[in-house]
Amino acid sequence: MRVLGRLFAALGMLAVAACGRDASAPTAAPPQPPAVVVTFASDSVRIEEGETAEIAVRYRINTLPSPLSVAVSPLNQGAVPEDYELSGNTFEIPAGQAVTGTAAISLTALVDNQIAEGEEVVALRLQPPGGVRAQLGPNLEVTIADRGASPCAGVQVVATRIESLETARHYRRTTLELTQGTEAEAVWFDWGGPYLFDQYCDDDDCRTAWEEDRFPILEVNLVEWRMESSTNGTADVLDIEWHESNTLRFGFRSSDGACEGEPAVACTAAGCELDR
């Protein structure tokens, strides 16, 4: 009986506490839905130099009393601003309620004289102005594939990124691919160096190997040279190693005017570039 009495007393105290609670105390407001939801139509795009990517942006408006200008900010992840061009840095979402739509921007990958860039990435981020409840999708990654450069009409040169050799840390390595279309049959490829013993000196004078009627030794390690052919032309693929203190050079010439000037490619530890 004593135990039951204590139990009833405790229940009575709980009832009194519940009755004494202020029923008018405020409760937490439910979260407000975003005024607008904005996302890219895809999460990744891949293009080559010289190509343009048409990028769609989707939006869903819940309640938007006035037009909204959304910024598109590039985040360079290997690419630099000189590698691409955006059609615009902002786009506008109209005012409305319960409306869906699509906006569009474009990104063009610019052609340059670099031939050993590999793939570069630029990420695009959506940024609405402050004070607007907006739900945003993930960033869009645009991958730009290097097409190399064209030293002569019908000729394309591209190389892999310059790598350091694990077995010889002062040496660099790249794979060059020289593609010649059928219209470029009168184009020649010339080694420009580095050469070993390209000068011969005595007490009074120094003469080049050519002046001495000697053939200089090319100071590179030509690991492999593959030649491939198709109905569209030929391709030479060269795996080359050279010392980082030297510059790997090769040039192009033609007998039919396909090469303007004296185009040449120079490869250093930093990369390969076409010099016109």
C-alpha cells in the first residue's frame, strides 16, 4: 500500500506540472522551402581544343518576386583563363511562381601553341546573390583535351605531359605523335638537337660538325619510333628521353608551301611549344 501511495503521488505531481505549462509558448517554425532550385543539366563535359560546349542550367522557381541574376564562377583545376572563354559570367532567372525553365551558357576551349598540356579541367560553380534562399546543384567539370598544334597544313603535333624518369631524375620523357594527312606528303621532319659534339675546337677556332663534314650525334634516347598508316595519312609516334639541361628541338619544312616560315617545336622540362 505504501508503494502504491508513492506512485499515485508522483502521477499527481506530473499532472500538475502538465497543467501548469504555458500553452502559448512559441514553437519552432517549419523550415522555409528555397525560393529557387538551380542545377547544371549534367555534372561533366569533355571537349577538345577548338570546340565549344553548350551548357544547360535548369531552374525550378517556387516563389521569386523579382528576376534573379546568377553568377557562373570558374574554378581552374589545371586549366588557366587563357585556355577557355565563357560566353558570359551570369544568366537571369525570371520572376514567377511554380515555374521551371532552362538557361544556357557556352564554354569554348581555345587553341594555343602548347602541345604537351594533356587534359585540363575547369569547374564551373553557380553563385546566386546574397539574401536569396537558393538550393544549388554540384559544380560542373569541363575537361579540355589537348589537340596539340598544326605547324604545317595537314600536319598535327601533340605530346604527352613531360615526365621525370624514376631511374634517372635529371632526365625527362615525352611521347610525341606527328600526324600527316594525305595532303601533306611534301612535308619533312628535321631534328634540331640537342646534339653531342656539335662543335670541334682547336687552339684557334671552333667549327661545327657540319663544317668538319662529320655527322653530329643526337643527344637523346629514342626509346621507340612507331609508324602507323591509314587511308587518311600517316602517324609517327616517338617515345623520347633527354637531359633536363637541354632543349629537345625539331622542325618542319615543305616543298609546296605547306609550312609557312620555319615552324619548330621546342621541348624543355616545363613542356613543349610550337614556335612559328
